[in-house]
Amino acid sequence: MINFKIYLIFLVLIIYTFNHKVWAQLSAVHDFIRIDSILVVGEKNDTLLYPFAGGLNSCQFMNMDINLDGIDDLLVFDRHGNRILPFIVNASSPGKFLFKPELAASFPPIEQWMQAIDYNHDGKKDIFTYTTGGIKVYRNDSQNTIKFTQVTKPFLYSLQGTTLTNILVTSADYPAIADVDGDGDMDVLTFWGLGSFVEYHKNTSMERFGNADSLTFEKVSSCWGHFAEGIESNAIVLDTCPGVKKSILVSQNSSDDPKHTGSTLLLNDLNGDGLPDLALGDVDFSSFVQLTNEGSISDAKMISQTLNFPNSIDPVTMNTFPAAMLADVNNDGKKDLLVSPFDPSLLKGENFNSVSLYQNAGTKVQPDYQLVSKSYLQDQMLDLGSGAYPVFFDYNGDGLMDLLVGNYGYSDSCVLLPDNSLQCYFTSKIALLLNEGTHAKPQFRLADRNIAHLDTLQMQSLIPTVADMDGDGDMDMVCGNSKGKLVYCENIALPGQPADFKMVDPAWHGIDVGDFSAPQLFDVDEDGLTDLVCGNKKGTFSFYKNTGTKQVAQFTWVSDFLGGVNVSNPQLSNNGYSVPCFYQDKQGDIKLFSGSEFGDIFIYDQIKNNLEGNFRLAGTLPGIKEGWRIGVALGNLNNDTLTDMLVGNYSGGLGLFFGKPDKIFGIWEQANRTFSALYIAPNPATSEVSIDIKSDLAIKPESLVIQGIEGKIIRKYSKVNFPMMIDVLGLLNGIYLVVVQTDKGMVTGKLVVCR
């Protein structure tokens, strides 16, 4: 005889597959919605405009009509995580924006750099961006929705001599894409990958077709501007090209095209003479070289240089490798100047004051760039330097969840080594965000960037976790770090007082898990004692069982490969940077969320009574890509019984997500009309179920009926108030139809009872 439970499951699958659209994502454990409306007060007692935008590190800025209202907005790309951040013009507050992260999903995947340029003059900004070997282009085909179509297969080609080949742009170069010769189509200036000279690739669309619609290029110069960049420095040699006045260069390298390591180009008429000048940034150097053009449109010739760009009062000075972009940030019709690091390394450059804004106080024709901020936009965000690793913790005992947030570090200083390479130093700190809201509506204040003064340790990548490790009833703190050991901080506060952490042991229990320890204190084996799980650079988890007591912990190593988990992506890297977040859900099951190097949040279950086996990978969180080197914290912020989530990233910021119903324990069913849906959970059910209805319209439920599959009415409820709990103990095993009558029509769903 067929087992009745198996029969029911088989029958349910058939019914749902053929008769209904099942909205449950069985590969995911939870569903979250991003929240950007929570009030956060900064250090200056100012309300932050974009607190959970995720921080900024190494950015490029451009104007584009993102929401298709005919007004150019501000689009930001952060290469530290390949993040797209859309900022929509706030019509009621000039110079201010509305952060709209949901619009980022409409853009194609971008790596390294991007520029928004209307190459075909249809009034819509297209996208030029990096691809292996050069440049790829997405045409903006937006009508009622944002849409981009790749028009290069796979990259831009240029006729170079008699050979049609790719325009080479390395990942360490930021090219100038502009109308160099004034004929209406977009040309390309870029350094040759192995040389110090700028190539000029002329767009021949106007000449060949009489319009700018095409992207057909020909290299017409290997030495645009008649200058050369130095081999080992950012020194510029003027009035030189291959074969001309080479003596200064040849003394260092015998090649006509010395080794080139990376540069950024900003092409703009800086003095109002009608000729394009150049601002040139260079790898491992802090300032721009401004080159003045006194040649002609057809033959540019740089005749002078200065390091005081854009002016002598506030010249750009960054740790390394600045890139300059032009964008109108205050809707005055004039392009302003924005500067941010471009170094592809995660271990160089500013990370806290990394966006300089110079507003144009001059005219369109003759700009005058004046410094107004060195932390543009990011001073309106929670930006903790590089890295953000949050943990929920009631710091002051008021019953509200506060936040501790570690980081990789704040940029301290950089030193140019004898080999002309740059060594930069970072210092990690733990920040405190106090929740000054209510149980239902959190509100945070950045109270301290350096609790316990752990900056004195001069460590990197302090990742905190909290638990009562000495049995005195308050929470102590343990932090991982880049060296793989653990820092123990005892909470020495008096009873009823806010936490007061004192660093006791910088190498707690002698534990070393390799580089980048990421600890979590959690009773994994449910024996009443707090165990230790540590992520690491490799992407695995080490498990140390607590074999001591609640008053005196004693950790015994069990495994360096707990659950068989490895969150690394071998196609991209040998590393994983796992950061654990175990939690117990409302059903009593233990789940594991893990951050990872490239931003995926991995979810594992089947953990209970399976610590010697392999955990099941339930999936990754769909649609949530907050950047690189992710850290996750789970808790309840709004008292709705659902799990909320904070996601930290390497750009030093946080993303906040509130929980939606656990889809794996219930099934959303599409109703007969598209405006509503019925939620029944758990489904299958054993004793009781929760029933709720969601609708795009304001609807009024009138009655609820439970029918057998043959149509017989089993139960009827004339008073309906959602959400409502229904006892199903009196129902036999089987499949039932739930019918809700509303003032806008009927909503139906299937209920399965299976014990």
C-alpha cells in the first residue's frame, strides 16, 4: 500500500505544477525586503540621508536618467564590489537625492569601471565599461522601463594599421571616451598596455555613415598629445613621441614604449580655449598631472604641466591613483568635478574620505572647480572605512537591539617603498550604534567608532561576536583578526550598566585558524555551553567545542571543515572569507548564514545532530548582492516575529533588510485575479495554520470557507480578520481548498493536512 504521506506530497506537486503558480522559493530559506527609511543620526547629531546605502570606497560618478522622468540623475559605481548605486534627483530639495537601490537590478553586470555617454545622440546615456581585453558597450534602449542591449561582440574594435583588433584597455586604466575631434561621434583615448604613450582611436561613424550611430574606430595616432608618461614615476616628458627626443626615457628603458602600469584620463577644456586638456592620474601616486593643450583639434600638443589640479589652493591629494569624473550634482547645468581612488587593490587608497567634490563655480566654457567636500555622499552614510561586520547586541540593557560593527580598517597612511610600490596601512576599530527607537520602530545613533579602544592593537579585520563567557550574566566580546587569532574583551560593567569592554587577551586560548578569523560564539551542539565557530580566508569553518563550564570556557578543537562548508568560488579566487551567522529559527531548527568574498550569502540547514556530517546548502539569498567580503547579522528589529538582517560589505557600509514570511514553511498562491495572494503556513500543516491575504488594492475580506477537493464545505468562518490562526486538528489528512470571499472577488489556495 502506498504510504499516505508520500501520496499526498506527490499529489500536491501535481496540483501545484499544473494548476497554480507556486511562489515558494524552495532553494531559499528566507525572504527579505530592503529598508532605507530607518532614521540614523551621525556623529555630528545630523540625520543621515542615506544611512544604509553601503558606504563608498573607489567610485566613479556619472549623470543618467535612471527613473526615466526626463531629468538626469546621479549614478555611482564602486569598483570595490562592482556595486551600482542609483541616486534620483529630489525635485523638492535641489542638490539632494533619493537613494533607490532597487533600480540597480536593471543595469547589466559591470566590472572595474563604467562611463555613461550618449554615443548615438538619442537623448539616452549608454554604458561603456571594462571587459577582458578592452571595452564593451551597452546601448540604452529604455522606453517605459530601463533596458540595455550589448552592442559589442565582445569588445570595441579598431583598425590598427591593416588589422582590425580590440582597443586594449586594462583593468588598471580609465580611458577618455569623448568627441576628441569635434565631429559629433565619440572617440577613445587610452594608454597602450605596454607603453607610456596615449593612443587615439578615432570614431569614423560620421565619415562613413553621416551619423554617430556606429562604433567604428581607426587608430590614427600612437602618441596623442606628443607626451610620454615616465616609466617608474608619474613624471611627464613633453614634446616627445616614439623616435623623437627619447633620451630621458631610453636611459631608463631601451623600449620605444616603456612599461605602463595604469593611468586615469580626464579630457576636458580646462582653460576655455576650445582645446581639450588632460588631467592624468597614475598608479601609486597621490595627485594629478594637468597637461595644457596648445596644439589644435586635429593635432593635440601638450606644452605645459602642473601638479596643482584643479587649483593651487585645494589640489587633489589622495593616498594613491586618483580618477576624475565630471557630473552635474546640483542641477545647475554645469558639470562638477568628482575625484575618487581608482586603484584595483583593496589595500590601498582612502576608504573613509574617498570622494572629493569640486563644484563648478565658473561657467560651462571656462570651469572653476572649488572644493566643497572630501567625503561627498559617504558623509551621509554609515561608512566605517573598509569592511563592515555587524552583530546585534543590547549594549545598554534597554531591551532594544543595538549594533557592534567591526571593520577591516580605516586608512592610516601610505609609504612609497624603494621599488616605487605603495604600502598602505589600516587600523581596525569596533563601532557602536545605539538603538534609540522603540521595539516596533528602530532608530540608530552612531555613538562611538572605537569602543574598547582596540585601535591600540594596530590590527586589521576585527570581527566581533558576543556571549557570556565567564558566567557573570553579561555579554563579553571576542574579535577575530587578519592574523587568525582571537581577541578577548571582558565586560567589566556593573550590573544594570551599559557594557564596558576591557581587552584581556589578544590571543585567546591560543586559537589560530589561519588568516582572517571570523568568530561566532554559539551553542552549536545544544548542550548548554557556548561553542566557537570561526570562518577564515579559505572560506571554511573551524569548530571548537566548549568542554569547560559556563564560568570557565575550555575549547576543544573538533574540525577545520565543519559541515563540509566551503563558500569560496574557485572560478574567481582561492579564497572565501567566510563569516558565520548561526541562528535558531522559530521552528527550533538551526540555520547558518555565511558571508563570502564575492557577496553571495550562503544558507545551510540540516545542522541539528549532524555536526560530523555535511550541512545541506539550501541556497543563496536571491537578489541581494551588497558587495565583497560580506558579513551578516540576524535579529529582530521591529518586533514582528520575523528575522531581520544587516549585511556589511568591504566598502564599509551596511544594508538593512526586514524579514518577510518564511516561504519554505508556507506557500503563496496566485489568486484568480492578479491583485491578491493567499498565504497559508505551515503547509502541509499538522495542528494549526496561519492564513493571510496580500493585495495591491484595498480589499475587505467577508468570509472564509474550507472545502474538500470534491467541493463539500467542511468549515465556514463568517468573521474574518487577517492574519488569522485556524485549528486543523479536527481535519483528516488530505487536501483542502481555502476560499476567501472579499469585496473585490474571490481568493483561493490549497491547504494540505498531513500528520
